[in-house]
Amino acid sequence: MTAVGAKILVVEDDAAIRRLLARTFDRAGYGVVEAGDGRAALAALAIDKPDLVLLDLGLPDRDGLELVPLLARAPGPTVIVVTARDATDDKIAALDLGADDYVTKPFDTEELLARVRSSLRRGARASAERVVIAFGDATIDLVERRVSRAGDEVRLTPREYALLAELARHPKRVLTHAHLLRAVWGPAHLDDVEYLRVTMRGLRRKLEPDPAAPTVLRNEPGVGYRLEATEYFEVT
Ligand code: CA
């Protein structure tokens, strides 16, 4: 699926914002469907089969968070939630319920379009076998389980590798602390954020040009981490 031509469902109860978003996506070449509340969103999901849903969490008839798992259920669309600036708990909950990303109000339309393109690319790739992901001056090969930097192999501990691999399987996507702890340490360790911090510190020392100012293993304050991947190489 190419980004342009994809169908976007805009779920927003504020008519002025909804129209602005619809116009923005329409001009960028997307198909657009609009819904003003949760009920209309679920109806549009069934009828219009959108590729991506932009979901405002503050809806009149139900909590937008309740809609995330219903909308994002495979093989459903990619979901990006729209939240208030300081709603960190909502961002974490939405990501853990299956949202792909979030944008914060008030948003810049260029930034929003970039997020949408990136989410659609990830959705299209999910089915392809992803082998090598490049980030900064390093790469990770998920099949050979090798990490190299400027051509030299980097030695990682098993936990460091597992953490980097989980981030690399979802390039550019924010993964919550709970998601990463579950994937790397298991469900008994969802509160052990210190494990994550220590392991992240080790990874940054080995992979960041300046570990004190990370540019590839990015911190999303209070939410989680994302890998700023630059390229993907796939087996087709
Ligand atoms: Ca609203």
C-alpha cells in the first residue's frame, strides 16, 4: 500500500477541527472518512474499511481509549490517537491497547502528515519479513542476530540485544516501558523500570555517537523509548 491513496478515518467531535483535518488529508491525496463520535467511528470501520484511524480521545459518547482495541484489532487499521499535551497516562494506555502512535494537541499539520506516512509504512511492512534495520551509524540484523557499527561487530549482552531487537521490530514507534519490560524480562517484571534504564544506558554507550545526548535510542519522557531507524532492508 502506498501512503497516497490510503483511506483515513478522522474521528473528532469538534466539527471545525474535523473539517480542517479532512481538508488536510484530502489535499495530501488520501481518501477521507469523517466520524463525530464513537458510534459513527465503529460504523465507518465496518463500512469504509479505513487503512488508518486518527482518533481523538475526548469524544461525547464514549471514552476514546475504549475504542482503541476495537479499532486496532488485527487485521484492522493503524490507529493514531490525538491527546492533550500533558495526558501521559492516556498516551501509555493507548499504546498498550494497540495504538501505533500518538500526536499531541495542538498539532502541526506537517508533523501530523509525517506521522501518518510513517504509520502507514509500518503497517505495510508488518507483513514483509524485515531483516536489517539501520539507525545512526549502526545496523541490526534480526535473522543473524548481529549488530554492527561502522562495519565492526558490536558485542551486546543478551538483554541489550533483546531490548534493541524489540525496538527494531517496531522502527520509529514509541514502545512503552511496560511493553519493553514484558518483551525482554517477562510479565513478572512490568514495574522494574530500573532494569530498563540500566540496560538502555549500556546500549547507548555502545551505539550512540554521544551517549549523553541520544539521537537514535530516543527517550519519550514518562512513556517509553523509540528507535530512530533510518532504513530498512527486507527479504521479499
Ligand atoms: Ca474532542
